[in-house]
Amino acid sequence: MSRLREDQQARDRVAQVARDSYGRLLAVLVAPTRDIAAAEDGLADALERALARWPDDGIPANPEGWLLTVARNRLRDVWKASGYRMTEPLDEIEYASTPLDDDMPAVPDRRLELMLVCAHPAIVPNIRTPLMLQSVLGVEAAAIATAFAVAPAAMTQRLVRAKKRIRNAGIPFVLPEREDLAERLPAVLEAVYGAYAIDWQLAPPGAPIESLSAEALHLGLVLAELLPDEPEVLGLAALVCLSEARRPARRTAEGGFIPLDEQDTKLWDEVLIARGEALLQRAHDYWRPGRFQYEAAIQSAHCTRAKQGKADLNALRKLHRAVLRVAPSLGAAVASAAVDGEIDGPEAGLRALDAIGDPAVQGFQPAWTTRAHLLAEVGRPAEAADAYRRAIELTADPGVAEYLSRRLRRMTC
Amino acid sequence: MRYCLLMHYQEGTEVGLTEEDMAPAMAAFQQYADDLSAAGVLIGTEVLESVVATTTVTARSGAAEIQDGPFGDTKEKLGGIFVIEVDNLDEALKWAQRNPANAWGSIEIRPVARTYAADRGWYNP
């Protein structure tokens, strides 16, 4: 094999390990000191050294173990130099310099503890999802800032502050007792959902964040694997599976937006749909419904179009009402109005939209898009055109803007 | 880790409570302190006199000033502290939530950064 190819192979392997094992490695490194920032630096150093060494030395048989050992040794040097205050003495946390051999034990999975730390009640809610994205998935602060439409410097500052707080306030890196876990879980689910609910399409093409919806799916599935008997955890994983399954049908090759009812169901990912349905069924068997199970069931009702040619509208109406009851939001209210419009006719849909009391609806793009569709349907093209124009103003997504402009042209010519 | 549980509340006299009204609270504090002590986490506690009796000094403006009253005149006053030694914030949170003053005021949980002993000087507890 040529030298160039070997180099490339080593680099690819480092990138792959960084992608697949980042959170697992970071969690193990953070555990003894709760110092996420230091662990990130240690892991970054180890990845850098792997890039320098693996092309010459060959890829180790246990790349994760290699990285962990290098990162630990690096951290130990830092701690020794700074007289770092630790909760456990160095020896007890197995920081003795492990030789870099190939039969290192598998890296234990402490990602649930890490996720619990990120979503701890003492951490302000709006930084929990960014923290999780960065520490569990290794996403760069700049990419997270893009996804959350925040200036990169501001996002970095918030992340730094939260990490300092985790270290200095003594937020523990432990699995809580069963009853405490039940109390802490909703915040973890909310933060994972936050990762999934980001409109990733807002990120510019080629941005590192672009593929992250798949990572959010991974986060959901990891959680379902770690807590297999929590119906809402299963519901959230099902929700992300069923929604992610339709991703290939959601955009044209040029990035143009395709609405749900015009998507080619042949492009939907059957394997992911089956996986989501199975998760939802497992959740359902506990007879403890909740917000994420309802939302997953909504996705499931949409997916029935692939087999039956039509979404199950009555099921959708019931489910939207259930979501509005347990987790009211503007998005849920607009989606529910759209279903009313489909079942009872566009006039009913418009009435339901008008009944939304939240003033934020004036700046909510999906509300204007839904209104425009309904106005077009009842034969009020001038008003529909105005609503489309307002929706176009409110979207930052070129693909969606292009789709709405096409609809608008139909109203005006 | 060592934490200070800082109890902030409106003073009983200010909201018109008599000694008698406060008797159940005193009993609750008796129990709370006994529980902390039995759990082996209590380092010390001081419940403070009313701010009527407090005096604040500062030389921030360059000149020595002595002020009648507390620093920062808020409705809720610092009423007392418990210093406890526990493993982490979750434990501290549990103890803070059991603090009787949690029912009528708020409890601030602050990690202790440095402490002093004659034989050791300043150190990380």
C-alpha cells in the first residue's frame, strides 16, 4: 500500500473513532473530576497525537483504549502540575500510566451520567442541549451556535460558564436512584428532543452540523438502550426514528423543500419506520402515555400513507389534541389547525388558526404557511398571496423560501 | 465538598410573628440540626440576629464607613447559615430542601472555596 494511502487510512480511522466514540471517551474522562473543559482538551490532544502517530505506528487494535490512555496521561500531567483538587485520589481512579498495549479493557459507557449532568436542574435549561451536543457528540461550539442562531462568541461563553459551574458547584457524575432518576429524566428527554428539533436545514450546506439529525437519532437510541423500560424514552426514540425516516424525501437534490403530503413515500426509510414502530409499540405496552409517545404516534399516522395511500386523519386529530393538552406549543396548535382544515374543510382550519391566542403566532412561519394554504383552498388568492409573502419573509431557509415562492406565483398569475 | 446553606427570608418580627408563632419552626430546626448531625455532615451553623442589630463597615469609597443595617437592603435577609460537608451538589440540594426555612424563604447553596484553621492556615476544605 502506498504511503499516501496509509496516511489517509489512519486519518480516516481517527475521524471515525472521534465520531463514533467521542461521548463515551469524554464521559469516562470527565467522571473523576467533573471538569468537562479539561477532559475535552485532553481528548483533543489525544486525537491530535493519533493523527501524528497512527500513520507511522499503525492503527492500534483498540483505538478507543489508546485514545483514552493518552488522554488520561495528558490530564494527569495537567493535574499534577496544578495541584488539582479531586474528589478521588489519582490512584483510585486508575490513572496509573497504563501501557499502550492492545488488550485494553473496553471503554465503559458513562454517557447517561454525562447526559444527566448536562440536564441537571442546577444548569439553566437553554444551555442543556448545546452542552449535550458538545460533550456527548463532540459538536463544535461554532456549529452549535449556527444551529441555535446565536453568535459563536456568545455560545462559547455560555458553554464555558456552564462547564465551570458543573465543576465548581459539585454537580455529581453519578446515576441517581430509581425514584430520583424518574424526576430527572424529563429534563434529559427535553434536551435530547432539543437536539432533534433544531431546524438543521438552517445550517449552510457543508456545515459540520448538517448530518447531526442522524446524531440526534443516535442520542435518542442510546438513551432507549440505557433505559429500556421508560415509555417516554422509547417514545422519544420512536419519534426521532419515524421523523428521520422521511428525511430522504424531504428535499429535492437541489435542496428545495417538499411538503409532507407531496413526498415520494418510496424514498421513506422502511427500516427506520419499522424500528420506530417497534419502539412505539414497546412504549405503548406500558400504558403510560406521554408527550413523546403522542408525538411519535403522530409521525406514525403520517407514515401510514406509505402503505394505505392516505394519512390517518382522525387518529391525527386525536393525537394533536392530546399533545396540546400535555405539552401545549405554537407548533402543536398550528399543526392541529391544519388537520382541522383537512377534515372539516379550510374554513374550519382558518377558524382554528384565528383561535390561537399566543401573539407569537404573528412571527411564526408555519402559521402563515398554513394560513396561506387554507386561504388558497377557499378561493381567496389575494389574501393567500399576502400570507405566502409573510411566510417567505419569516423563513431563513432558501429551500423553503423557494417552495413558498412557487406557491405564491400560483396565486398571482 | 463543603457547602454553605445560606438561609434568606423575611424576618419573623417584620411579618408580625410572635415567639409563640415561631415555636413550630424552632422545633423543626431542632430536628433538622439533629438530622444533619446524626448524618455526620454538619460542620457548623449560626442563626443570625435580626438586621435591626446588624452593622456593616466598608472602606470601598476610600474612607472608613460604618453603616447601620445590612449590606443591600432587600426584603429577604440573610438569616443564618449551615455549613455542611457532603459528596456533591445533589446531596447538598437534598439537605437544603429539607431546611425548614425552605418553606418560607429560600436557601442558597454555595460551595465553600477556602477555609481557615489556626494550625493549617487557609486551605481547601
